[in-house]
Amino acid sequence: MMTTAAGHDALAIAHKFVLSGEIVSASPYGSGHINDTYKVDVKADDGPRRYVLQRINHNVFRRPDELMANVERVCTHAYSKLKETGEPNAERRTLRLIRTLNGKAWHVDAIGNRWRCYHFIEGATGHDVVRSAEQAYAAAKSFGAFQSLLADLPGGRLHETIPDFHHTPARFARFQQALAQDAHGRAADAVPEIAFALARAHEVSVVVDALRDGTLPERVTHNDTKLNNVLLDDITQEGICVIDLDTVMPGSVLYDFGDLVRTSTSPAAEDETDLAKVRMQLPMFEALVKGYLESTRGFLTPKEKELLPFAGKLITFEIGLRFLTDWLEGDTYFKIKRPTHNLDRARTQFKLVESIEAQLPAMQALVART
């Protein structure tokens, strides 16, 4: 029996899925902080195989069945589209769920945990930090390809498993409430950051309003477009497969591209205290635009393309606003390692917003000619 510190018998759970061969072991895998993830080794007739087994953290994802219904639809459709188009490497280009012995897409254990199992994608690795324009290009192209595969997803709207996840006006309203209450007396230590946020109140509704009036189409979006959610081929460094589909929901493609800009264009860490290091690097942005538009030209509207530079500013501002709000509320959401951690994070994001604003004309010109 392989029982982890969390008390889960992963080996027993692995036997609930239809795996191709004799299950040899199940061991903790990866560096994720939310779900419990295991690598399952199997001895098959044609050689060893591996699978990825995960327990969904239902304390974070309060609607795990809706989440898994989304994941099942997305994986099934993406794989079907790849096969239809004759993609010779379809098995590596999308996550594929393994069915349970009962034919389900996920298993519910005796105490209500939801488990899923994926084919292991061999010869590809996730990377935590963008180190080159080539990596930024590969990530953007992969996320664009992911959106392209799902542009015609049938069956109606996906479940909104985290309501208002990128609803910037709602985030701003919560910030205003936290500021008005100032329950921990912290507003006095964040006067410049608060002024920065209030000065941009007129921009928080741009995307939400455009979605509401139909100026922008609602699409299937990933909502967590960091580099480490794309597996890169170990040899070619080409983007192979988008992973971590737990936040796939209805939204705007601008949310995904905006978060790519936020996480891929600055050389500084998200919580860098030396703000002189924080800047939007135009060559990295150019790599993102090139990769993303290569994959999305078949469905992206002119308005979506036009707003790509603004999206980077908006999502960076939104995340900074969330950090500032959490600081005012007493650090109740984001984990911190020092007393001013959330305030430091807010300052870093807002400095990146300033850098984007200063370069917005150049960014817009670049998008227009790409």
C-alpha cells in the first residue's frame, strides 16, 4: 500500500482506473501546491508506461464535479479535433483522461474525494520561469492553439467553476470595500498604491462591458496562462501540450493573453522588492504576439486583436489590485512569507502596469503590423 502523508492510498486508487498493464507503483509527483499528484508506473506487454493520478482539492475547487465535467468535455473535443485534422502527434498535444472501471471520467472515493487519471506525456517538461523570447513564443503559440481547438466546442456553455474569476469590476468593488473598512489600519501604509488603483477606476469595466454588449465574444479560456502550464518538448523546446485545466471556463481570450503578458514579459519575480528591476520587455511581448497570432488568426476578431496590448495592462492591474485588497483585509487569501509580502506584490504589479502604459503605443503598433 502506498499511503501518503495526506492519508491517501494512491496505489489503491490507481486500481480504480483502466490502465494498460500491471500497476507497479504510485509516488508523489510534481511541484503543484493545490491538488495531490502522483506518478503511476505500469508494466505493460510492450514496455513500461506512466500515468498521472490526481486528487482534486475540493477546498479550493468547491464544485469538483462541474470542474471535471468541464475537463472531460475539453479533453474529448480537443483530442477529437486533433485526430480529425490528421495531427500525427495527437496523443501528445492534449491531455487525455483515463476512464474508471465503471466507465466514468473521474472516481469518487469512500470519503468523497474526486480523482482523475491522465496519460503521461513523455519527453516534455514544464518550466517555471520564462528565460527567453523563444520560450515566450512557444507558450503563446500553445495557448493560442488550445483556444483554437476549443473555439467550436459544442454542447453549450461550460460551468463557471470560479464565478467572476476575471471580473475586474467585482475585484475593484471588493478593493473599495476593503479600503472603506480598513479593518487592520493598513491604508496609511499604502497611500501611493491606493491612489494608483483609484486613478484607473475608469478602465476596469472595458472587457466586461464589451462581453456584455457583444462587442467581444465569450470563449473557452484557460485562465492560468503561466509558462509552467505548457509542456515544452525536451529536444525541440516546442510547446507540446497545455496542462492544468482546472480553471478552464467561459471568458475572454484577452484574459489569457493578458496573463501571458503579466507573467512572461518582466525579468523580475512577482514579489520583487527592487522595483528598478520591474519592466515590460518589448521583445518578449513581440514574441508573445507572434506566437499567439500564429495560432489564433482563424478565429480571433479584429476587436480582440486590437485589445491585446490593453489586456496585458488590465490583467496585471487586476492581480495587483487583488494583492492590495488582500493586504488591506489582513492577508486572508494569498500565502505570505513576510509581513508586507502582499503589499510588495501589489507594488511590483503596479510598476509593471506603469511600464506597459509607457510602451502602449509601441505595443499597439506592433500588434497592428503583425
